[in-house]
Amino acid sequence: PVFPGIPWDANNYYVKNVPMTSHTAGGTIPWSAHIRAAGKPYVCTEFNHPVPLTYTAETMPLNAAYAALQGWDGIFAFHYQENTKWSQSYFNDFFSMAHEPAKLTTYPFAAAALRRGDVSPAVGETSVRIPIDMALARIAQTDVSLGVIDLGVDSQLALCRRLSIGTGAVCSIAAPWRETNATALASDTAELSWGTSQRVVAVRAPLAKAVIGDAGGRPFDLGDDVSVTPSNTLQRDGWCVMTLTVRDGMGFRRAGSRILLTATGYTDNLHQLWSAGMGPTNATSMVVSTNWGSAPTLLEAVNARVSLGRPASSVSVWALDERGVRKVAVPVADVGGRATFDVGLVYATAWYEISLSATRQEAPYEYW
């Protein structure tokens, strides 16, 4: 949050209502990545996007995916619960996650991406070496941490490969990078892509798929015969977050796999106050809320079409309730030989379970 007067004055602040996916250089991600000490463990001890920002569904998937690419050892979300009472069912603190469904819904994807290694570490690394006396002198002058961006490395490189800084006899940059202003920045693993012009981040890993950003109305091929087409949403340019995580099994093509699908959009509280003339659909608005509203916290259930490269008869889908328990079956149709189904508002949920069963041709091999 920005505090025009006294720092952390809860009655005088605003949040610019813009998603991090709109930042062409990766938002805060490069500034976390560029100070990693070469050869040392690295943990991000605080990370969050503050409410009443309405784009908070992007928080954990974005950070976890690029933390995995950078080879970080852990992330601490700041923080789980502080001022929010367990019984009130709405958020009233910038960072408490206990009643923030947009963030909590995507935790399984984020945890699997980093802890299980669903998103692979980068193949290459750009490491800057600097003499220790020069590093200490620089830090003494600026009173801030020193990283590779301070020494001439393009910040966008954090979206493509690992970054690190270390000490050496002379200043040097290993594996420099010259490409700038690319329309899409792909990781050297080919699993992550940050669309700087289309403002969409895509994850195409064997056990993890995601579309994060201004995706409404466009189809996305996420690899492994998985495609998603989100509809237009209440946010600008169809902004949404869709994730698919293989809970158990061998992947998106193999019988016996169970997949968690999440589809989320904007979030805010019921009766939350906005500054005059501004609201959740105005991408340039400043959120100013001295009245957090009341229960319940509202989460947009994004309408989307999902298509898998398997026979419809081998795919079962359920909408899940708030506890993650199956509550209603979702019809699956055969469209061009592909299992196709629609999710969205009609199911009043943000997540779904997909189960892949064996076909007659697969059975002798899958269950040998």
C-alpha cells in the first residue's frame, strides 16, 4: 500500500489496482532474484500482494513459478492471519490470507510448483562477480543490498534464467544477455513464458499448467494436449488465473491421474467502499478503502472451456465445494475427438477435480 501521510496509517492509503502481469519486466520478481548469493541457499522470507487489490489471485502462482525457475529454497507468504477474526468471513487487513480465497485457492499449485519441483530450475545462470572491497564500499554508500541489476544486468533476464552475485578478483559477468524489449520472455526450460505485450504469463510444465493475466476470449495451448479458453471476465481485458496441477498420477495424458483445476478472477468484500468514481472494473483506479465492507469475501468464478487430448469417456470432472469435496459432476463432451468441458459461475466454485480413467486400449499397459 501507498501511504501519502503517516506510514501504515490505515485511514489514509491507496493501492493502485493493476496486476503484476502488466509489468513488462516482471514486477517485483527480478528485484527478489537479483540479490541471491552464488552458491548459497536462498529463501524469500516475505511475499504478498496487498488487498484491496482485486488481482490477488496471481500472487502465489507467479511467485512460486519463478522461484522454482530461480532455484530458490523456500517462500514465506506474509502472512497467514493477524487482524482477521476467524468467525468474520471477510478480510480487513492488507496481508492476512486466512479469509482471502483468491490466494488460498491457488496454494496447491504454488506449493507443488516449488516444493515438488513441478516447475524446473533454469538450465543457465548469469552470475556477476565483484571484488569484496568494492562490494562493501558500494553498500556503505547506498545503504541497500547489492545485486546483479545494480551492476548492469537487464532485469528481464530473471524471467529467463537464474541470477546470482558473488565475489571475485575482478568485476565480471558470466553469460551476459543482450536481448531487450522482447514481446514474450521465455525461460530457458521452455516451461514459463511472460508475455510482455499480451500481458499473460503461461506455465507449460509436465505436471503444472497455468494462464495468468489478460487471457479472456483467447485459446491457450499449454502442452501435453491441454488447452484452455477463458471467457471475458469482470476485470480488464479478461484478466484471470487458471491453474492445473497433477495431484497424483503420471501427467495430463496418463490414465489414473487426478488433476486439480482452479479458475479465479477478481476478489473483494461485500459492500467494500471505493473512492469516488472508481471501482473494481477500472484498471487505472486507485483502491481507497477505509471501510473494508462485510462478509462474505467475493471471488469471481471464471467461465472457461477446457480441452484434453483424451476420449471424453475416459475423463470425469467434478466441481468441488469450499472444503475441496466433490459436490456436482461437470458434463464432459467429445469435441473433435477431445474431452471438452465448461467451468464457471454456474457451479459457484473456484476449483474442480479432473480424473483420467483408462480406455480399453490403455488398460493392459496402465495396470500391468
